[in-house]
Amino acid sequence: MRVVFMGTPDFSVPTLTEIVSAGHEVVAVYTRAPKPAGRGQAERKSPVHETAEAFGIPVFTPRSLKGEAEQAQFASLGAEVAVVVAYGLILPRPILDAPDYGCLNLHGSLLPRWRGAAPIQRAIMAGDRQTGIVVMQMDEGLDTGAMGPTEIIPIGPDMTAGELHDQMMRLGADLMGRALAALERGSLDFTPQPAEGETYAAKIDKAEARIDFSQSAEAVHNRIRGLSPFPGAWFELELAGKPVRIKALRSNLVSGSGAPGALLGDGLTIACGTGAVRLIQVQREGKGAMDAATFLRGAGTLPATVS
């Protein structure tokens, strides 16, 4: 099929690669414009941009798709379908209507639960036991379009957002590949989303990353794994008389009690509002990730509590 691909981060790359490998004609790739990054603030192309160039596919990086010139350019590509995976720009009606079969979006939840920007993190932070990935026919609403092929994904009790992201990335590429094959055969079906069960996956706010140990151990554990590895749930620990920010990247639920934030025993077990969590992997400010034992060897004497 004649395809326009629209995506930006690493999450999008396997789907683009799958579409190319399946023999479809990707006539153009749309991605976010390069941004300054690193110490020198040199402009860095997105992962999708770099992948498209490696395949020799023309790349477009408009700041918006609301203008008539951008919409005319998109329509001139003559695409049969557009595939959208974590692109990052709103698609106005003229863009949605331009391809013969519209725009197909890969979304990381079991819609209508967790519509919005952060469905992976929100599902884990809420303690959901399962989620999924779905091919959706896009409309002008926020993730409100009819649903096509779907894969259900169990969420293990200690699974992190990073692990779920990587699993979805692989499954999503295969799912979209199968969806395009069905579309080519004329057998791709869509079902309207259920009328009930809608929740909104708001973008993660920086203030949410600070751990509140007055919450239950389960809520703290879910926040840690839901924000791991990025942006990382954090707390402060006084070391050598100075407060140091520590990111908690992995944890376990354990028995224990004490005032919220109290360090229990000789490890990184911390009391919560009810129960306790044991930190398994942490990252000290300015350092790389390390296991708790390595951190403790270099930390010196710990205070009685964290904050």
C-alpha cells in the first residue's frame, strides 16, 4: 500500500521498520522537527527521522499541520493510508480525510481506558492488572476513534513502565503490520469504543514524581514502577549533611511498619502509610542507576528517615 508514516520517538521506529519490511511504499515520513540536545545544544533529529533517512524516505518536519500549505502538501502525496505512532502533533480534519482509508493510530491502552498522552505510566500507577495495544481509526476526538485489532497485555506486579513500553513497542509493530495486511485484503474491521469506562491519561507532571511515603506501600510501589526509568520517582536523603535527590527505579512490597519515611533495618526498606517498600535499584543525583547494595556501600551513614 501507499503509506505516509507519522511518528517521532523510539517507540515508533519498529512500526516504521515493519511497514517497510512488509513491502509497503512509504512515500513520506512526518516527524517532529529537530531539537537542541546535549551539552553543545546541537540540533538532534528524532529516532524516526534518522530511521527514515536510512531507508531513503523523504522526511517532513512541519511545526503544525493547521495551515493550508501543509495540508495541500500532505494531500499531494496521494497516500492510501497514514499510520500514526506517537507523532506529537494534532491532525486536523483535512489531514485525517486526505488518505483513501484515513489515518490509523497505534494506541497503548485498552480504550476507552487511558485516552491521552501517558497511558503506559497511568495504567501502572493505577495498579491495573492488564492493558493492551490497539489499532484505532482516528477521528477529531482525543483517542475516541473506532477500534480495530487489539492485543491484551498482562501487567505483572513489579513490571515497570520501561518494560511495558518495550513490550508494547514490539507487539504494536506486529499488530500494525497485520492491520495493514488486512486493510489491503479489504478485511480490516472496526468497532466503536464502549460508551462506559473512559479515563484520561494526563501527561506526567513533574510534581507527581516526588514520592509521598504517607501513601500506602502499594501506591508508592506503583508510582515507582510507573515512573521508571523516566522521569523517575524520587525522594531526598541526607548524606554527609546535605540533602541528595535519589530516584527509586525498582522496589518490592515488604512487611514492616513505622512512621512514613522511616528507614527500617540496615537496607533501603522504607515505611509507608501502611506497609513498606524495599528499594532494589536507585539512582543518585548525577550518577548512573545502581542496585541498592552498591548504593549503600558508597553512601556512608544513613539518617533515620527520608523525605
